[in-house]
Amino acid sequence: MTLPAAEIFKAYDIRGIVDKTLTPEAVRAIGHAIGSEAVARKQKAIAVGRDGRLSGPALAAALAEGITAAGVDVIDIGCVPTPLSYFAAYELGTDSCVSVTGSHNPPDYNGLKMVLGGETLYGDMIQALRRRIETGDLTHGQGRITHTDVKKAYIDRVVGDVRLDRKMKIAIDCGNGVGGAVAPELFKRLGCELVELFCDVDGSFPNHHPDPSKPENLQDLIRTLKETDAELGLAFDGDADRLGVVTKDGEIIYADRQLMLFAADILMREPGADIIFDVKCSRLVAESIRHQKGKPIMWKTGHALIKAKMRETGAALAGEMSGHIFFKERWYGFDDGLYAGARLLEIISRWKDANWPLKHLPKSTSTPELNVKMQEGEPHKLVEILQKDAKSLFPDARQLITIDGVRAEFADGFGLARASNTTPVIVLRFEADTSVALTRIQAEFKQALEKCWPGLLIDYEG
């Protein structure tokens, strides 16, 4: 057996290029390791779902072969959004699931998101799977494969939980991702009239890339809102665990501002609750949570890291700038773009003008997430240097936060540089009270990064 490439074992998941680093043979071996780890955790069955990528059926079949070879049963739930795989772990009583998904990555990528015994695998736990394969630390048996459909149970569960105060007409853009297999029926059941964009599942993504955190991928939705009488737009990424929101006039409501709205709603029912947000989020998030008598907790970026922090703190809600929103209050604590969209509609349906509460959320001058490309392995090395020299590089900073990269807080704004754990890029984000302050902070970070890594080219305009 050829060992799977070490590079596909990422921080939050397993991911690689199909038929190059991620082959059916590799996925079968990983499945055997997952099944063996499940046996060690006394788990007897794993729900397996897959997104709409063209490579999904073959990889899901290989995964099931591997898991059952360890003596663990597989419940195949078919082609579903990743949140439905998470839901299946609860609904079917397995406490364990694997979603075969490339998320928002290009069509030639695919991967695995894994939960065992209610715990999302990340970091050392993912590396431990690799070590099991390399050392042959595998159990052997013959598990069974059965098939079931959880779509109806999922939609019934959401519709039983979420109530809209009035009927709404909305536009939804599924980007040809697997969200299109569930979103239209779900939002119609909630009482919405829909304008549907790219809701046919097509793993080649022929219209635009399914990543609503990037403004260029929301232009079709923005145009549709201008040309129709839909009052709001929702967009979902490739596996529908992230939500994008666009107002009638075309303003993108990024996830950190969505989080303020969700937190205010939840804190009315759970005063004093912990609310978690990642290092990329606006300074206004913590201010808003404190104002609503909640406890803000800044944490590292990464869906698995956020979920681990939620388990540790018992937080009622968490959110990431990238669009992952995690509801524990009334839900299960996993990231779910479809459910987040439903909860958003529940809140804003209380207004005659659904856009009013969104347009009145606190706002400052900021940038979207900016990426600086580097070679594999370089971003983390750069961040290590940046963290070591942060005090001298940012002498005017009021506070330096180094839980994930370097976030320098100034009197009038902040700048962030962190290494992505999914692609070889440095992630930058900036916010300030004024455009002048924003330009100054960006210039400080540009100078600092180029000093730490001579030859690094940073172009904020590009």
C-alpha cells in the first residue's frame, strides 16, 4: 500500500487534489484509520455524507470501504450539505460522521471533515490518523454499509424551530454547491418566495466559485436583488456550512456583523452568555456583545478550533469572519449556513423593512479578508518571526494579540496578519475609525511584513 501524502493532513481536515494527492486508495487507507480510531473511542457506526463534487461518489465509496474494514458500520446519507452530516450524527445516534467535501476550494480538490464521539478532529488528532496508517496501528473487522436519507428530518427540525413573523421574498445563490439540494425546499417550507440562483448541484461550478466570503462571488446575487423585488439575498459556499448575506441595495453584511445581530437576539434569552468570535472579526463585535450584557471571547480562526472552544466554554453562539456561524442555543453547536440563514430571517422578519436591522448594525471602515500568496510552509515561518519581533515592529500598538498570528490593536483601529491553515497564504484584515487611519495601519503592516520577509510583495489594491 502506498502511504497517503503527508501534505493532505491539514489543521482542520484532510484535503488534497483529486487523483494526485487525494486518491481513492489514500481515502480508503484514511477510512481504515478513522474506523480504527472510532473503535478506540468505542464508536460503532459513522454517518458518511458527501458534497456535490464530481469525485465525491468514488471517494465516499473508498472511505466506506476503509471504515468497514476496521469493523465499524457506515450509514451512507448520500449527497448532502456538510451540516446535514453533522446533523446525522445526532439524528441517527452515531455521534460520529465524516463529510467528503472540498468546501469552497476549486473543483479539483476534495477532502474529509471528521467528527468522532461528538468531537471534531483537528490538529494532532488528524496527524494521529496518519501515524496509524504509517505504523499499521489498525483494527480489522467487517462493518456493514446501510443507506438512509436525513434531508426530511433535517428540514422538519429547522422548520419546527424557526418561525418567521411574515412571508418574505428572498434570493438565494447556492453557487452550484450541494446547498442547492436542500436550501430551496427548506426556505419555501419556512414561508419564503424564492428567486433561485445556481441551485442545481454541479461539481464543476460553471457559474462562479462557491465562496461567499469573496465579494466577486456575490455579484450575481447583488445584480439579482437590483433587478427583482426580492428583499434580501443569501449565499452559501460549496458545502453550505457558511453563509453570505447581501442587502437589497447590494451591501455585503459580513459574518462579524451578522454575529452582532445573532448575539443581540440570543442574549435577550440567555443574558450573560459566552459568545465566541475569531481574530479576524471587527472590534465592534466585542463592544456590541458587552453592550448586550454578554461575554465576548476572541479565539483562533478555524471551524474545528471554534467548536473545541465552544465545548470548553459552553458558549451559546460563535462566529468566524469567513462565514461559519455556530448556534448552540436551540441548535447543536456546529457550523451551518442553512440554519444561520433561517435564524437571520426569523430576526429580520419582525421588521416591515427586512433590511433596516442589517443596515443599522454597527459599522466601521474595514477591508475584507486579504491574501498574500507564499510558498508552502512559508506563511507560518513568517508569522513566527512577526510574533517574535511584534513589540519593536508595532511600537504604537495598545495591545498585541498573538493567539493566532499577530493582531495589533491601536487607538483607532487594528491590523491582523495570520498564516492560513488551509492554503499557503498570509491572511490580512484591517479596520479603523477613518480611512486615513486604515491607510496608516495598512502601511505599518506592509512595512513590518516586508521587513520580516524581504522580497515579499504586498499589493493592497490588487
